[in-house]
Amino acid sequence: MNGHHFSTSRRLSERDLFDLADALALHLYETLGSRVYLLARADVAQLVEPFVDDLLTEDQQDVAWIVWHLFQEACEWELRG
């Protein structure tokens, strides 16, 4: 799975960023389980890097941040019960 864009600019659209981040978050969760909640943003960036290395640096950073944020939200939901 690699990031590809279909727009006139070199940046991914916001929708594409979120779709890619959702897919990567699911993939990492399937691989690591609830341990993803303990990852630092730098760790998430390192784990997603092989999947987004063809994107612009800004998009790579955005995807990593979105994935990390999704994990934080999921952790909060799980803790609430």
C-alpha cells in the first residue's frame, strides 16, 4: 500500500490524507493490537514511513500525525468502556 494522489497539486487532498491514515491505522492495529496506544508520534512516523515514502514530506508528516491522533482517540474510547 503506497500513497498516490489524483489532484493538480503535489499535495494529497485532505480526504486522501484521512483515507490513507485510516487504512494505515487499521493495518498497524491489526499488527500490533492495543500496543499502538503506547506509541509516540515519532514511532508512528517510523512505522508508516515505508508506506508513504513516495509522498511529499509534508504529507508524510500529516499522515503520521493523523494516525497517531486516531490511536489517541481510540485509546480514550476504550478507556471509557
